[in-house]
Amino acid sequence: MAEMKEKGSSFEELIKNENTTALLGLARLTEAAERYEEMCVIMGKIVKKKSDAGEALDVEERNMLSVAYKNVVGSRRAAWRSLKGDDEEAQGDAQKDPELTKAKEAYRAVVETELYAKCKEVLDLLKNNLLQNDTDQTGIKENLEKATPESPEHTDLEKQLETQVFYLKMSGDYYRYLAEFKKDDNDQHKNKAEEKYKKALTLSEALAPTHPTRLGLALNASVCYWEIMKKPKEACQLAKKAFDEAIQKLDSLSDSTYKDSTLIMQLLRDNLTIWTNENEREDNPGEEHDA
């Protein structure tokens, strides 16, 4: 007997004609259920729907987009690092099984293909729907710096600027992830990561030194300089500058951001401890923290 297909029996049918409000509700459910692959699909539809309508993502939607892709890409990054470690160990094993080694290499290629596709997917969402052009971004920063701090205009401009810094940081992060495994002659992913981080760092100068987005950016950009760009001096300088500037303004932290800001400051300090002790790093290298 032929199997009957009920309406709404597949995930694609479930989300096909839903409006933004319903999709956001479903995204919350997928997050609670830790179904991050489906959460990415839903958040991608929300991004495109709101972009087509000329609307910006609100803070919750923006953070959910970040959470969805960070989990999906993060699991694949962890798998790739594990497989890479296995390959390096196998190289020193004179008795290794050639067939098993071949299978491991093939499987690692599968993971790399998936990782590349997911990174490109979120980068395209950012580029085509969320990031403004350089001129508009610079204009927001200049207008913010001219606005009176107590004015409603200042609040609105700060929100706009922080949003663009957040998206540039995301772009830098995913280009950094690509640069970890996708090597090429022109270092295009490494260069793109540095470009996005630099733009974000310039814009973030108009935000408070204790702002979680500014601190998270400094944390991840410094990790990029250390791990990907191989510029340890710049990595340490960036992390130290961000930490020192924030610690000077610690008294100005609001209750709503205190926990996030101080956590990132701790991660900055942890990385600096690792990086400034090169002998310890060589004997017992630790994994750098990012946001």
C-alpha cells in the first residue's frame, strides 16, 4: 500500500509559507531542541524576508542567526580538527594501514566540503542582505560622533553602528574559519578575514570600550592575528589595548552588559597569558578563546 503523504509532514512544507513571526517561533523551537541545521534554514528565510521588506533584524533575530550558524559550523570545525590531528599522528606510524589512511583523508574531505558550504552560506547572507556599503557604514560612525549622547538620534545611530560591527565581525569569523583549512596561493580567505576585522575595528572605535560587541570583536580579531595571520605582536597589542581600555571604564558598565563584558575581558586576559609566555605555549600549547 502506497504511503500517504500528509500536508506539513516535511520540514520544507512546514516552513514554506510561514510569515516572519511564525518562522521566528519555529526558530526558537529548533534552538530549544538543538536542531541547529533546521534553525539555519529558518533564520536564512527570516533574513531574506526582512531584507526584501526593507527591514532590519532585531537583536534577538540577529543573535539567533549567529547561534544557529556558530553551532552548525562549530561542530564541523571540531570534527575537522579531530581528523586533522588523527592524520598528523598517522604520519609517524610506520605500520599505518594505507587503506585506512586513504579513507580518513576522504572523510576529512567530506567534512571540509560541508564546512566550506556552511561558511559560504552565512557569508552570502551577510553580504547580500545585512551588511551596508563602506560609505554608509562610515557615515553612521561620523554622524554618531557628532550627535549629542543624550539625544534619541545618538541612541538610534549607536544601534545601527553596533549592528554593522556585529555583522562585520561575523564575516571576519567565517572567513577565518575558511582560512583554517582552505589553503590557496592568494590567501584570499585570510586576507578577507583581516579586511573585515579591520573595518569592524575602525567602526567600533565609536562604541564604548566596555561594549560586549566591541570586546568580542577585539577578542576574535586578535585570535585571527595569532592563529591565521601569524602576527603575534599585533595579536597581543590588540588584545591588551582592548582589555586595558575596558578595565579603565569598568565602573561605567550597566547591569545588562556586565556579565557579557567581564566574561570577554577574562577571555582576552587568558589569551594574553598564553601568548606572552612562548615557552609555555611551545611545551603545552592551549587553544585560544574566541567569542
